[in-house]
Amino acid sequence: MRKVEVITQVLNANDLTARENRALLKDHHVLGVNLMASPGAGKTSLILQTAQTWAGRYRVGVIEGDVASRIDADRVASRDIPVVQINTGGECHLEALTVQRALKTLPLDEIDILFIENVGNLICPVQFQLGEEVRVVVASVPEGDDKPYKYPGIFTAVHVVVLNKIDLAPYVDFGLDAMRQGVSSLNPGAELFEVSCRTGEGVAKWAKWLGSLARSQ
Amino acid sequence: MHELSVTEQLLDVTLEHAENAMASRVLRIDLVIGDLTGFMEESIRFYFDILSEGTKAQNALLKIARVPVRARCGECRTEFTPGEGNWRCPLCQGPLKEIINGREFYVESIEVE
């Protein structure tokens, strides 16, 4: 019997593919944005509202990750935004390899900002780099203000928290200050944007911030 | 559910290193998992038994070391393990500056013959 030192990341293969994706996006001056959230937090709505706010100032592309269906991709395509739907068939997150296949079918030279909408799930998507520059978690008011503490893995790993559905705050038990404190204690460097995709409140500020990152690509 | 694809990759890493070492069998795998990853030990073991069948790693002992979350305070530089529902520094109540441990997910070593 002999001992063999390994010291290798289990997700090494995924990380390497993610690095290739990042290089490909950089070559085409595309800003990759990995949007993660629980199901129903408003990822697709945020993409559509953001694109509408930009009104053509930045060209948007979308990769939609879902377990099944083309519902989200159809919503995006109806706005004349290039979109690829990935159906994971049960897997609860996107991986770099499936994103790589999708990238090959997108007109990358005609895209400034690529939203990669992950499968709705707050646990595993964050473990799988896809090649993105910006990691975003979309939280929503009805989910509660304690989500950062309950899902520290994702809330500590993102660059941005977008809190959606703030128009619902008066109708549910949600402490805005508690949420702000949760985000700032777990991830003091993270940006926090409070928006409502339904009323449009706060979307312009977020869109401006994200757009400024695209310009530097 | 996500442990399925993760365990596939664990097995790939293990078998690749066993191959490189020209081993005929893997007896033990030392895996390190940080608490922030959310990976479940039981699920990994469950999938490992199924996936490793018929490979050199069949019946290998899977030793898993868990690493608790450790953070460093941005104010007083103390290292601490965050409490439930409170991630402030226990000494000075300052915000954390960085996470030192908790994201680990790697194979440390394998024992082969």
C-alpha cells in the first residue's frame, strides 16, 4: 500500500472549462453575468427589465438554464434578444461545459452583456464557475430577510445582491434593515440593489451600475 | 441531487491519479469538504458506492474531513467562526473582511496498491 498525494480540486475540470469560457467572452468583449436565485425570485423579469432600461444602449444575450421547458427562453426571444435554452433534465445547476456549448451558438460579436440565468436554486450553482465576470444572487422580499444567514455559501460568494419585489414589502413581514445587515455582515464588499421588476423601481440604478462594468470589457 | 455530478468528478480525479501512480486498486480516498460548500457527505457516499462499482476505486474507504467556516474580522483582524444568524466579529462586532476557510473541496490524497 502506498499513499499518493493528490491535492486536486474535485471541480477542477469544470474550473478549467470555465476559464476557457471566460477567455472566449473576453475575446469578444462580452461581460458574462451569472444570475442565481431560488425559483420565482425574478431572474428572467430582471433580465427583461434591465434590457428594457438600457433600450439598446448595451446589446444583451441570454443563456437560460432550467430543468425543463422553453418558457423563459420564449419570454426573452419575444423581445428580440438572442437566447439559448439549456434544459438540464434534473440537474439543479449549470456547468461550464453546457454553457460552452451554448456560447458556440450565440452571436457573441453582437452582444455586450450576456446574462446566464442559472437553474433556480440557492445551494449548488455557486460551486460551479461558468466563465462569468459577475456573480449575482437575486433575492426577493417574499422569501424573507433571513436568507443570507440561511444560505451563506451563495451570499458570501457573489459580487452583487439584487433584492427584487420591494413593492411587496408593506404586505409581508420583511425587515429591509435586517436584510441589509445580513448582506453587509456576510459580504461587506457586495453591492446591494433594491428593485421591483413589476414597478420598475430601482432598476435604473442597477442597470447603470452593470452597464458601467460592460464598458470596461 | 447535485452530488451526483460532483461525485462523478471526484471519481474521475481519483482514477486519474491512481492511473498515474500505476496502481491496480484504490484503498482509501481522503476528501476535504468545507462547510460553506453545502455538499452532503451522505449523498456523496451514496453516489460513490454506485459510481465506483467495477472501477479501481470500488470498495475504497472514503474518508471525509469537514472544514468549519473561518472568517477574519476587518476591524481587529481576529479569526472567528461565524455564529448562526450572526456573522459579526464576536470580539469587536466588526464586519468580516475575508473568509479564510469553508470553501474547500479537494482530494488530499489516495492510498493505492
